[in-house]
Amino acid sequence: MVRSMTGYGKSSAVLPTKEIEAEVKSVNHRYLDLNFRMPKYLSFIEERIRKMTSEYTTRGKIDISINISSGEESGKTITLDKDLALEYMKAFKELSELTGLEQDVSLSRFMSTDVMRIEHKEQDDEELWNEILPVLTQAFESYNEFRAQEGERLKNDILSKTDEILEYVSKIEVISPETVKEYREKLYNRVKEAVSSMVEIDETRILTEVAIYTDKTCVDEEIVRLKSHVEAVKSVLNTGFEAGKKLDFIIQEMNREINTIGSKANELKIAEIVIEVKTLIEKIREQIQNIE
């Protein structure tokens, strides 16, 4: 299956004490480049996510976000330091007696002191990972489904363009022999005009010149290789596994062959076709940059 390197997936789960949200998105990249966006206390799962990611993709610049928000049962506790509170009250009383001021201590006054502390309940790392794992897995599944759909679109577009290339190549196959025939006739007529009608034309010399021209302009081998490369593109697309790098190499070879055809063919019609084929090859090259 052909997969695009551009993808997006998101998933969330509401648990009794928290809500977990995971998001995976990516763009094309030559290698696998992971970026994490999550709380620092989750840094212990980074290596696990790296291994997990390699099961879903081999290339791409990937952003992985994990957010955990507390629910009603937030996992937080408020601790009252009773001894410290009594010490505060004792100090307030002494201060009142010392200054003669009325002691007007209220509970709200204690909120600005450190007699009450908010503490987070510790959670076992494995327990936390087991809560995150199914959410992250679903995000990756959605991410891969998105990439598969985009990859199918890219595959169909490329296959359509390869069919166009084959149509153009067929036209070159028809035009190329005609070009040699026309050259022979033009050469024969020029020689005939250049010499006296009383002088016999050296047919052997004409054939030799035509043979030299044919050798210089013959593109049969290039056409065969170009067709072979087109079939290789189709085969790789149908196989699908890590298609991007293979297609990139094949496209370079296709470009090499069509450039050779363009340089050999001494014919305007073929030159025009070569331009069209090169345009299609470039469009295919742009498309495969997004294929894994």
C-alpha cells in the first residue's frame, strides 16, 4: 500500500480522574524526525513512543502531542499542617497582647500562609502508560488511515501520468522512423541537384550517410529503457512498501532517457513531445516527494 508522508490522526479518552488527548501529524521529510509536545513528567514514555512510531512509518517529520487534563477527581489532595496552624495562632495571640490590637484572625487569613498545601497524588508510570497507550494507538491508526487515503490519491495521479507518458512515447516511435526516411529523401535530392544529371549518383555513399544519420538519431534503446522505467514505476506503486525512495531513483532514470531522446532527435515534433514528457516527469517527481 502506498502511503503519503502527510498525515493526521487524533484520539481522546475520558477516564474517571483525567482526560487524555493524543494527536499525530506529519509532513514529508527525508528521514524519520520526531518532535514531542507533552508535559515534562511524561518524558519517560518518549523512547516507547519512538519504538511505537517505527511500527507505523519509516519517514516523515512527525509531531506527536499528548495532553492530560484533570477531571473532577483530579488526583490532588489538600494537606493541613495542624502543628504549623497552631503555631500561627499562638504567634497571632502574642502579637495581639504585645501591640494591644484586637485579634481578628479569620480562616481566609490562613489561605495566604503555608499551613495548607496542594499535593499531587503520585501515579505509577506503568499505570499511566497503560492509560495513554490505547489513546495514542487510536491516534496512530487514524493517522495511517489518513496517509493511506492520501497515498491512494497520489498513486492514481501518478499512474495517470505514466499512461500519458506511454502515449507520447508511442508517438515518438511512429515519428522517429519517418524522420530517417525523410532525411534519406532530402539527402538524395540535394545530391541529385548538386551534380550533373549525366553523373551517376553513388547510392552506396547515400546509404552510408543515411546509416550515420540513423545511428546518431536512433532512439530505439532509449525508448525501450523509458518504457521499462514506466513499468517499474507501476510495479513499485502496486507493491507499495517504502515506495518513495525507489520511485525517486526511477524518475531520475526516466529523466535521463527522455533528455537523451531530446538531444538525439533532430525533429521538431519529437522535441515538442520531449517537452511534454519532461513536464509530466517533473510533476511525478513532485508527487513522489510526499510518498513514504
